[in-house]
Amino acid sequence: MKTKQRLKYYFKSFKFFSSEYMKMNAVQSMENEYSQLLNVFLLLLFGNFIGLPSPPSSITLRILPLEINEMKYFHSKSARAGDALGDLFDAFNVEI
Amino acid sequence: MDLSILFPKEKGIILVCGKGGVGKTTFSSLFSVYSRKNLKTLAVSIDPAHHLGDVLGYSLSHQIKEISNNLYAAEPDMERLIKEYIQGSIEILKYTYKELVAMNLDKYLDALKESPGIEEDTLLDYIWKLKKMDFEITVVDTPPTSITTRVLKLPWLQSMWVERLIDLRGKIMGYKETIESIKAGKKLKLDDPILNELIKMSQEIEDGKKFLNNKEKVKIVGVTVAEKLPYLELKRFRNSIMERNISLAAIVINRYVDDAKNREFLNEINSEFIGIPKIIIPFSSEDLIGIYKLENFIEKIRVIE
Amino acid sequence: MISVWIFLVIGAVWYLTFYFTYGKFLQNKVVGAEEKRLTPAHKNFDGIDYVPANKYILYGHHVGAIAGTGPIIGPTLAMAWGWLPALLWILIANAILGAVHDYLALMASVRYEGKTIATVTGNVISNRAKYIFLWFILFSLILIIAAFIIFDVSIFMLRPQVATAILIFMPIAIFVGVLIYKFNFALKYALIVGLLLILVAIWVGYNVPLVITDYNTWVTILLIYGWLAGWLPLWYLLQPRDFLNVYIMWGGIILGAIALIISFASFQIPALTSYTQPLVGYKPSPIWPVIVLVIACGALSGFHSLVASGTSARQLNSELDALTVGYAGMFTEGMVALVVAFSVASTLPQSFQMLASKTTFPAGIPHTPYTFVIANALGAFTQGYGIVVHNAFGIDIIYGAIFAGLWFATFDFAVLDTANRLARYAWMEILDPIKEKFPNAHKILYNRYVASIIPLAIGGSLAYTSTITYVWPAFSGANQLLAALALITTSSWIYYVLKKPLKISLLAFIPAFFLWLTVTTALFWYLFVVSYPMFTTGLAKHILTTTYSGLLLTVIVIFLIILDILLIIEFANIAIRRRHENKAKA
């Protein structure tokens, strides 16, 4: 009985992991592109703080309160600004 | 023809523009005194170098107050305007950013006040506020033409940015939706408050553009004197706003003296600005201060094709 | 006749043993990994890049990111030496160098908040070392562009059926992409559709081969593809193609392994042919040190340190997961390399007989299976794979061969279109220091089109003028230099930053310097025995292609050697300075 339950458990885990694995494969590059685009969007909005030309304050002030969560991401991404090699190698699946 | 050509059909705004010192405030005051006989009039000066109160003979403040029958006036303070303008956002920030910036919020506020372009944003926002008030006619004494031009063209700049942001955000949300749908195993529709806000903004900006282009609601009056520099600036101003389909409703020639130079000047204006009514205000040897003197002077003003 | 499956089992047991002994030792005593120390995925959680992931999923991702085409070429070429040297290298070098390299790079990155290994190098050794790192990457990318163009051309010319299959594969990938992303097809059904369509592609390829006989035409086509693909949006082609590629790879590996086992494949070549068998440039190649110029992936690859310090580091749930992800991940690639090596080793004489007539041997080279495996490495692999599958399942050899060719070519393409983008980035990073001193030059060189064309131009020119046996070892050398630098970085990290006792740190230092010594020797060997003579021969015989590629490769290798020596000087300086600092403190 126990072995049968064990097998069932392994089988279920395998099914779960392989479907999660499949999902990951189907979206990995896209997620990277999504995060890069999001970074660009945030740069456009808030790049003012680092000297980039940015939209009129009327726009940024209205959007700012809605952007709290994404701001956290912006901080973390900016901290890694000069260091994108890892990101790029991920995005581009250089399998050598 | 008389000054009533500038009256709107229902509600309207007159923006009195021109180089500093040519007589914007004088004309704004004259016209306000004239219009109050027929319409509930508001006269405001958004020129940082306020003279409106001096000319009208009343001490004006940031708040609108009634200075005579059917005539209201104000001299809004730029610093306060900016503060009011960003106050709303700051309140929301204070509420949502509690944990992050409880201490730094004041510093942030100061920085925002200095941010480039905040004056133009504030002024445009103020014009929208004026639009919503219940005065039948609002006469606005504007800042020097460089600022006024930027304010008038601001909606187009804003819409360029907003469209770009909507485009990018739409793409981002497209990716997010696709990614989340795959992760969830079924088609998801994501609602993005930021995209919604941007679209709302885009709509408001379009309405703003239409308002500025609406010759019934917004009349731009260019003021000049018979001198080269103010005239050149007026031409430049006209060309600049014409890019956005905003045209002059009338031209005011201030301190007009009937001599050769002035007449030649008038000819040149007539040929350069065809079809636009010219309002000629003769030179006055005495200072035009106070409603009584202004009222008496009005009959001397000529309006020609 | 020795059966191959025995060694597959030996390999698996070997790796498992190392995992539970040496691996655990690394984890506990050298790196000191602890469950309670929060990983960046938790500390720097941001919902997008820093998100903790399950260790098995991350393992799958990591393996997918490091394996693909790499473990195919190296082990195949190495069969010229016989099956034993490659086997030993894949087992030993992987366990002591490769997996350690991957694991330490992953852990170092995790301890540095998910920053890339190049940044860690800048921190632990010096900023100059970081730039050397970038230069190594740039050269590796340029050389891989050249190498992979040559590979693709050779497979398309040898097997035009594969060319057709790949051509059809592109629209299939787009179609599957539309199914998944636009129509929300369930993934597994989309995958099945894709795989079935691939079978159709293979069948069509078999019947309608795309025959272009001119080498240079192919190179031009591929260069144009590499250039265009650098500007393609992702989800149309690249994402669904990568999705399908993963399953092609796993299918190929599992099918190959099963076929090897159930057909009782046995070695058809000697364990050792000769210690100095002609291999690189057809010159007598001593196994040590030249093996590092032949086998990269599967034993040790510098690129893995960059992959490890990317998503894998940022999504690691617990420090204890790193052993599964990084260490076992590399072992998995080792197993793949074994499957490839054994497929070739058990079929080489047969494939030689079948394909020798279609192979272009250079003038003056005898026609033996061991020169065949170099002159026609992809032929040896695809044919070998086809034979193994045929022996196991009775499928016509040509179908297995086309599938193997497709497997190789699709990953090859994936590298082609991305290597260019990466080279662009590395190029721009490298230019940073000259920005202040030479602003005008910087402006011109920094331009994105210039940055995009230069790697393609250099790589492409090599593709027009040279062959696998010259270009692949150069790439492998650059790759191993990357790995050596990464290992020196991580062992320095262990000694200077983690402040582990010297006895323990030596366990990291010794392999690092052994590798450095091996690669440096190999590069000098390559310079004096292969590339420079190639240049002079070309000059003497007035052959433009030989002269050009000999010269270019010589220049590149000299550059690499200079950087290599600068690197060791840099390290020595830092070591001495640190010593003085410690003495001053004490």
C-alpha cells in the first residue's frame, strides 16, 4: 500500500514539475523582455531623477501614486544597472 | 466694430499675450472694465510680475474677490499655485508611501517644486480650472510670450508623451497577460490601473486641445506697440501657435500716435495679419489707473478690420 | 567488444558519488552554505527578477541554459584520440573543474546579491580583471559566431535534408507560438502539435532536400540571418523556437541514451589511438594540454559562470539548492557529453565508410576514420546517431541522422542570433574606459550598428576562410580562459572574502591554476604549431584564405595570451597587496 501511495506521489510530483517546467520554457525569454520593457517605461517616467528628459510633471505626478510596487522593481533594477550580462545571457539562451 | 467682437457666445476666455511692457495689463484692465457691463467678468493675472491690481486700483490677492459690480479679479501667486497643483499628488503619496518616505517627503516636495516645466504645467492646469468656473468671460493677463507659448503648446507635448507611454504600457501589459495566461493555464484579462489612467489622461488632453482650438471659447489677443522688437515677437508668437492651429482673435496696438511711423506700422500689421481685427488704443499722457479713468478711456479705442 | 552502457552506468555512479561526497564538502566546508542565510530571491524580492523558484524547476532551467549544442562538437572531435581520453576528461575534469566552476560561480553570485560574475571579479580581484573578463567574452562570442556558421554550413551541405527541415521548422515555431500566445492552446497540446510537425518537417526534408553547393553562398545566407535576427521581436519566433528546442534536446538525449543501451552498442574504436593524434589543424595534438581546446561544454565551460550568475542566482530559493542546480546541472551535461561521445565511438568506422566519399579532406591528409571525424565531425555525429537509433529501433539511418542534424542546427541557429546581440553588449561595455580619453573614437565605435557589424564581420570573415578544426579550438581556448578567470575569481573569493583557511582554499586554487596553466600552454601550442604555421604556409603557397585566417587567428590568440598573462599579473599583484595588508593588520 505504502509503495503504491509513494509511486502515486512521485507520479503526481513529476506531472506537476513537468508542467511547471513547460510553462517556464514557454515564457522565459518573454519574461525577460517584459522586465526590460517595464524598466524602459519606468525610466521614461522617472528618469527625471537621474537627469533624463522626462514627461511633463502633469503626467508623472498623476501616475506616480499608482506605481508604488513597480517602483520597488525600478530601484532594484537600477541597482544592477551596469551589470546586465547575466540578464542578457538568460534572455538569449546562449547554450554553450 | 467695437470691443464686443471679443465676447464669447456662451462662456469664454481671453488670453492677453505679448512682450513685457507693451500694455497687456492695460488692455486686460480696459477690456475687463468694458465687459463687466454685459457679462460676469473675471480678470486674473498669471504674469509673475503682477500689475493688474495696480492698474485696476485695487489690492488683489491669490483669492478671487469681487472688486466692482460684475467684476472679479485675482493675482494668483505662482508658488502657491504650484503647491496647490502638486498638493493632490503629494497627499496620495503621503498615504501610499507611508513606509517608504515618512521622513523624506518634505525634501521630495521641495525638489518637485523646482522640477523643470512645473510652471508651465501649473499654468495650464490653472487655465483648465478657470474654464470650469462660472464666469461668462475671463480675461487672463499672461506671462511673457516665451512662457505663454510653451503653456499653449503644452497639451500637444503632453499628448505626444502620453501616446508613447500608452503604446509602451500596452505592449508591457500584452506581454504580462500572455505570460500570466500561460502560467494560469487559461486566458486572463488583466486590468492595469496605470494604462487606464493614461488613457483617461489622453482623453482629457484631447479635450484640452479642442478647447484651445475652439475659437469661440478661447480668444488669443496679441498686444504690441509701434516698435520693431515687440512686433517681431508678436509675429513669432503667431507663427508658433499657428503650428497647433491656434490663431489670434485680435491684435492690440497700444500707445498709438497718429504720425507717419505709426501709420506705416499699422499698414504693415494690416498686410501681415489679414482678416484679424485690430484694436487701436491711443496714447494717453496720463496714467490709466483706477476703474473710473479706465472707463472714461474706453470710448477712445478704435476697432478696425 | 566493450559495451558502451557499462560506461554510461560508470559515469552516472561516478557523478553521483562526487555529488554526495565532494559536492557536499564544497557546500558545507568550503562555501559554508546555510539554509538560514536568505538568498537574494528573498532578500531582494521584487516580483519580477528576484523570485524564489523551486529547485527542480531551476535545475531544469539551468541545464537547459547550459546544454544545447555545446556537448556535441567537443566530444565528437575528441574521438580522434580514441574513446578513453575523452571519457576520462569528461568524468574527471567535470567533477573537479567544470561542476565546481559552475557551483562556485552560482554561490559567489548569490552572496553578491545576484550580481554577475564579472562584477564579482571586479570586486574580488580588480577592475582591470573585470575588463579582461569582458574581452574574453567578446572574443568567445566572435569566435562562436564563426564556428557556428561553419557548423551550420557543413551540416547543410552534407545533409541538405536538414536545411529543408530547419527552413520548415521556422514557420512551425511561429505557428506554435501563435497557438500558445494568441489562442491560449494548452501547452502540452501545442508541444505535441509542434513535435508532430517537426516529424513532418523531417519527412519533407528527406524528400525535398535544399541543395546549395556553394560554401560561400551558405555563409552569406547565415550572416544575413544572424544580422536580421538580431532585430526580431521575441515572441514571434525566438520564444516558441526556444520552447520547442528544449524538448528536441531532451528527446535527442533520452532517445540516444536508450538506443545506446538497448542496442548493446560497443566501442568500435580503440581506447587510445595515439597520444599525439593529428587533431587541431591536423597537427599532432598531445592530449595534454590540447584537450581543453577540443572539449569545452560537457567538461568545463566559462559561459556557464554567466548563466549561473543570472536567473539561477536570482531565483535560488535556498543556499542549499545550489548544489542541485549548479553542481548536478553540470553533471547532467557531462552525461549528455558521454551519450554523444559513445554514439560516435560505437559507430565511427561505419560512418566513415558511408560518408568518406562525401567528405572533403584537405590535401595531403590520409583518409582514416580519425581524420574523418575531424574533417566531417557533424557527419560523424549525425550518421553515428542515426546508426545507433537504427540498431535499437530499426528506423532508417537517414531519419535518425536528419533528426540529429536538426537538433544540432536548431540550437546552432539559436546561438547565432543571440551571440550577435551579446557581442554588441560586451563590445559597448568594453568601450567604457576609452570614453573620457578618446571621446570621438568612442562615439563612432559605440554606435549600435557598428557594434553589431564588427563581431559579425570578424566572425563571418573567419567563416569564409577557415574550417572547424582551426576555429573551434580557438573558441574553446577563449571559453576555457573565461572559465579559468571565473575559477580564479571564486577561489580568491573563498580565500580573501570568506576567509577560509588556506588548506581549504587550496582545493579551489589548485584546480584553478592547473586549468590556467593548461589553457595557457594549449594556447601557446596553438599559436606556434597551428595558427602561425598556417599563416606562413598560406603566404608561401599564395592561398589567400589560408593566409587571412591564419593571420587573424594568430592575432586573436596573441591577444588572448596577452590578456591571459595580464590576468595572472593582476592576480599576483592583488595577492601580494592583500598579503601586505594582512601583515600590517596583524
